[in-house]
Amino acid sequence: DDWTPYADRLEFELTDYIFTKNQTPAAQIDHLFNIWAASLIQGGANTSALFTNHHDVYKTIDSTHLGDVQWQSCSLKYTGEHAVDDTAPWMEDSYDVWFRCDKHISAGRILNKFP
């Protein structure tokens, strides 16, 4: 089976779990891989962990082909009323939102360009 850019299904499943399902922060990814590498060394394995750190995971994710629809982004900020003396921090922050156009994704699926 071709799991490109992942080495195999195990690498894909691990990436899917830590990035999508668990949304593991970078520092925790690195900690997990350090424990994993130590367990392999302690067990006498003649191999290394699937990834070395979060940068390695993110690089693999970024090289995953997702069709021809480009990612777009915009910045959003709450513009409604604020409490006079107790404004929630999220009301003052800006947030980057990344998305792909649903119209183009649907057209690509209809034309069978990508699953």
C-alpha cells in the first residue's frame, strides 16, 4: 500500500492521532517521542522512532497532497459590545482562520480529481 508521504500506515495513524484527534501541543509531541526513543534504546531495538520531533511530524503533514484546492486564510476579531469592567480576553484577540473553498472541493470530487 502507498501511504506517501508517510512511510506506512502506522506513521499515518500516529500522525492522525496526535495532530487531528488529540490535537497534541508541540512540546507534548516532543516529550512523547523522547519517551518512545528511550524505550526503543532500552529494549535494544535497532531502529528509531517514527518521527524525531514535532517539526518532523509537521513537515510530513505539510507535504501531504490534498488535491489542487489552495488553502486560504483570514483574520477574525470580535467587534461586538464589550463589558465595561470585565472584558473576556477572546473578545480582544484576533484569530487566523484557514480554509479551503467548499465549492472547489465539491467540484473536484464530482470530477473525480481527488477523493
